[in-house]
Amino acid sequence: MANAHSAALPVPDMKLELVPVPVADIDRARAFYEQVGFRLEVDVQPAPGMRVVQFTPPGSACTIVFGSGMSSISEMVPGSVQGLHLVVADIGTARDALVRRGLEVGEVTDFGGVKYAGFNDPDGNGWLLQEFPPELRRPGQSFAGPSEPARE
């Protein structure tokens, strides 16, 4: 239980580097994420019955993982992950690139200057392209302007 004292205690950097994405068919998912343009990092079978596949979106420091034999990750329901955000500098350019790669991507929707366009993997896991206009970006956010350097 948090209290006023614990809120003042320092916490070291914690970088999100791996997000599990549950899939029903590993090879179908691998082909899809290759089509999207994600970079294949790992496809290994470190033990009998275990397969680990990792992909990184272009420009991201965080990878996704799917596979089999990975305890609680493999037990997740395929298609149950929703709202994974891919933050882009220009949503029109990003959407067009995915459409040219053969993906079905929803139309761009503008919510007060923040724009979204969604797509799903073959299992129904939901992805969103998101663009923040420069005037709404805060220091540390992706694609910060010159007066707002992005944090490493």
C-alpha cells in the first residue's frame, strides 16, 4: 500500500522492453509481423516444446514476443491484447506504408488533434497507429520537437 513517504522514495529507471502478444498459430503470426515490417530478432526453440519469437517495430526499443511453451505467456488467449500503440510522426505516411504492404488499416480518426488508425493481427490483437501533433507533445514523448528533447 502506497503512502506519502513511499511516493518520495527514488525509483531506478525501468524500461519496458518486451510485450507478450498471444497468437494461435506461430508461423502465421511470424508471417504477419514480417509483412507489417517489424524486424525479426529471435526465433528459437531453446527446449523441447518451447518456441520463442520476438519482433521489434521499426524505431522501437520495445519488442513483442509470442510462441509456445512459455508458461503464462503461452496460456494467454489469442487476440486478447488490445490497444497496442505505435506512435508515429506522420500517421498518413505510416498508414499508407502499411496499406502498401497489404494490410487492412482503418481510416484515420482525429480526436482533438490526436490521430489514430487501427489494424489487427490475424488473431485479432489490436494495434493503433497514433500521432500527437507537436503542440500537444510533452517533454519525453516520442517525436518531441527541438525545444523538447526526447529522453533516451
